[in-house]
Amino acid sequence: MAVGAQVRVTNRTTGRAFTFTDRGNGNYVWQPVTAETLGVVGDEFALSVRYQNEEFTANTRLARTTTIDSITYELEQDEIGQEDG
């Protein structure tokens, strides 16, 4: 668990930077303003994490997701407890 890191995502296409807040439990969150997004499909992003005098970076591009053409499910009901006998 990394508490106390500085986490930032930069949209390299628009130049906007988004700082993520340390929740104190190893989770970092970004709270958008109403209707604000990090970017759109095709935008390029850089992740920067600074922790204990080290910096870790990654780069990616936001890709379009695949189309979902159907969803199926199967319900299995089991009784909980011991069998009579």
C-alpha cells in the first residue's frame, strides 16, 4: 500500500492535468466537477506517480470499447444450510 504518493494524470492531447487525492488507504481518487471528464476517445494520457523520492510514469491512449450486442445470464438457486436427516 502506497500512502502519501503524488498521483497525476495529464491529458496530453488537451494539456489538462488532473491531480488525484490520497484517501489514506492506498486509494487515490479524482473528483470531477459536474459533467467534467478526463478526455475523449483518441486522447493521449500520461500518468505520473511520485512516491518516496521515486517517479513512475506511464503513457496510453483512450481507445473505443467494443460494442456489446447481447447479454445473457443463468440463475442457479441453492439452499443454504444443512440437509435434513
